[in-house]
Amino acid sequence: MSHRKSQLSKNLTDIHLKIDAAAQRASRNPSEIKLIVVTKTFPVSDIEILYELGVRDFGENRDQEGSVKAPLLPSDAIWHFQGQIQSNKLKSIGNWADVVHSLDDLRHAKILGSQVSNKEVFIQVSLDAPGTENRGGVGIADLSDFIFQMQEFSNLNVLGLMAVAPIGQSPELAFERLRKVAGEYPQFSAISAGMSGDFEAAISQGATHLRIGSQILGLR
């Protein structure tokens, strides 16, 4: 086994053990939690190794990378786009991404909906306090209206809500807010939350999709 493969194998095993332990602490079944390995900035060779190790869900933040990498993997690989959406990239994103995690603009929903026959999406919610750095997302006060208007796009299948924990705040408290907001929309079954630094807090608050990069692939 190559050094890189053994390294990735160990990191992947460690993450699965941590996910299982966090799920157990939260009295949850680990099988209901999906691990998405975020491969942004890492080469296709790493993704191929991860595929050999059993990973099927991969995340990318930039269309420029995802559109190149996705066609190089077997067709049963599932690709998740989780970056900031640019209107002029939506056609391309719709071609290679199976799931879009960062939908927060009805204009983008309209464009995407006009270009795909069916697409799974998450609505990104902003947990940032007013007046602080906003890293995207629909404000909680605007969410109900946004979800109502999303019904217009019947070929976009909304799985649930996605969020990023605000910088400088307790991830557990942030994800608790997300869990409570998600609880107001029982038609959705999924929560996309938790990255390398806070996925255990996300699991404790009901996250079903984790987006983990550096703890598996290392720092670039």
C-alpha cells in the first residue's frame, strides 16, 4: 500500500470512529449520517484512492475544480457542490453536481430549475448575526417565504437546510439554532452541517450530512 493510501485510510478510519462515537453520545444511529469528503484543492489521484477505500460522496466548492474532477471518477460517485454560487456557473454545476448544498437565491433556483430535469438541493441558511461577516445563506426571518417560493421549482428536490457555523461562536449553539429552525419544516428530512472542526457538535444537533476535508486529506 502506498504511503498516501495508508495515510488516507487511517484518517478515514479515525473520522468514522469519531462519527460513531459522537452519534452514540447523541443516541443516534451512525448509519443515518452521510460523510461527504471535501476534496477541494486536492488532486484526482487522492480522490481515486478515497474511492478505492469505499468513499462515494465527494464535495467541491468551485465549479472550476468539480467540473474537471467529476467526469474522471466512476459513475456511482456522488458529487456535492457546497460553494458560493455564481449565476454564470450554474449550467456547469447542474451538469456535474448531483447535490447542491448552497442554494440561497431564488434567481439561482430559477436558472438551475430551467436547466435540469431533477436536482437535489439544500437551502443554505445564514446563522451569522446581523452586521457580521455574512458567508451566504437565507436569513432565518426570510426563510419561510423563501421555502414557499421554492415550491415553484418542482424539479428541484429540497432535501433540507444547510449552514456554516459562524466564526467566533459556539458551533453547538449555532447548530442548535439550525436544528430548531429545521424542526419547523417537517417536510425536510436532512441537515447539512459540520466540517472538520465542528462535525461532532453538528452530529449532536441532528446533522445528517457532514462536509469534512482537512481531517481526512490534511492541510493543503
